[in-house]
Amino acid sequence: MLNGGDEMILVTGGCRSGKSAYGEKLTEAMGARKLYIATGQIFDEEMSRRVENHRLRRGPLWITHEGYRNLENIDYKDYSGILLDSVTSMVTNLLFDRIGTDRMDFASVDYDAAEKEILSVFRRLMNRVSGEKLPLVMVTDEVGLGVVPETPLGRGFRDILGRVNQYLAAEAQEVYLVVSGIPVRIKPAGE
């Protein structure tokens, strides 16, 4: 783990791999004042229960910011650890902000333009993180291990998230892959 918690760590893995719990553990080790950036949106009762389970697991000592836009503008001072969970939800939300949710023809979407716009959002956040050496842990899904998605939307999303993950992994000082609840460091500090 990083000394002093003043750099960025990326935690990736498959669905239900334990990556969020590991991200929380890394952030808790950074100090007492923790910020949880929740990027998911609640659309139904099942998602509401998931969010509540995450809140209960974290406990009352976490401060929560719900949102995925303009994260580079948040006042991060005085936080000993910041957890963004998740990059995947953030990319999803940013993609649908751009293309709309009422679209029927996802084959005509300019995914390259969407990717450039989404990557620029993450670049602004990383400029802030690196400029101020913010103690940030980001959780994302590894989507490159499965089959090629059947739909244009699925393929476009997978490509965008894969490239965002590559960018964040390059920017991070450490990267962990969580498999079946076991974290494996795939980019040690200093590499």
C-alpha cells in the first residue's frame, strides 16, 4: 500500500469479485476522514437495496458524495482517503448523458466521439489528483475478459471502458486485480 495515501490506486476485477470491499479497505487504511464518491444512479428498488448494503458495510465514518459530474471541482481538502466507486457506473452515466436514454438505434452512435469526451472528463479529474497528490482509490470493472458483446451499444461501452481503464492504470501508482475476493497487485508502486 502507498505511503501516506497521497497517490492514486486503481482496483479492477469482475462483477462480485470483492473489488469494492478491497477499495474500501485501502481507503480506510489511509486515515480517519474518508470520502466515498458514489457514481451509480438508483433507478429501482433492487439498486436502492444494493446502495444501502454498501452504506451499511462502510459504516457511519464515511462521508458520501453522490454524483459523477464535475468531480474535479469537489473540495477534497482534509480527506485522508477518497474512494470513487465506480468508474464503470461513471462511464455508463456519461455515455448515456451524451447519447440519450430514449434512443433506439445504438448502431449510429459515434462511439469514438463519446470516448474522447469521456476520456477528457477523466483527464480533468486525474490532473486534479496528480496536481494535488490526492489520496484516491478508484474501483472499476474489467470488461475485457468476456465474450465480444452482441450489440453495438455493448461493444461501444466495452471499448470505451477498456480504454478509460487503460488510461487510469497508466496514471495510477498502484493497480490491483481482485479475483474471487483475493487482491493481486498487478502494478506495484514505482513502476
